[in-house]
Amino acid sequence: MENCVFCKIVSGEIPSPRVYEDEQMIVIKDIEPKAKLHYLCIPKKHFTYLSDMDEKKADVLKHCFQVIAEIKNDLGLYEGYRVIINQGKHGGQTVPHLHIHLLGGEPLKDF
């Protein structure tokens, strides 16, 4: 997408240090952290909503979750973490590119 900030980060047009990258996804630190540790897992392929899911996009998300499970300790998320996918305006989605929030590094408050 032409004006998508995450697509620009993925392409390198907007610099953002990556804590992890492979052919399907990147992980970066959130610039407005809501916890001691707050990362964003961003699929390289652009899509906005879970409702946009097809088999290929489902495979990308499956890969993201598998990698998250593998690298959680490298990210400092030893004692647990919260996974959040915001969807739409009322769900708190501020960037229209599906991404996964990983929060941890401290005890998290209940909603």
C-alpha cells in the first residue's frame, strides 16, 4: 500500500531497527510502548484485517506465531507475554496493516 507506514518500514523507506527479520515478517520495538517490553510483529505482505484472510495470509500468520514462540526468550519475554491484534477503529487499530503486539517484561494489568 502506497501510504502504509508499516509497508514503508518493511521496504526500508522508513528506517526502524529490526530485532528479528525473515522472508515473511519483521519484529520491531513499538515507538509508543504500553509495557516495559513492547514489540510489533509485522507481516511483510500487506493486509488490514483478519476478515481479509485467505489461505496464503493464514500461512503468514501461522508463521508469525511460530516464530514468536521461538524467539520469545531472545526478546526478554521469559516469564510470559500478551499477544494483541487490534482490528478496526473501535478495536484500537491505528495503522491499517495487520500486526501483532507483544507486551511483557513486567506483570501486566488486567483489562
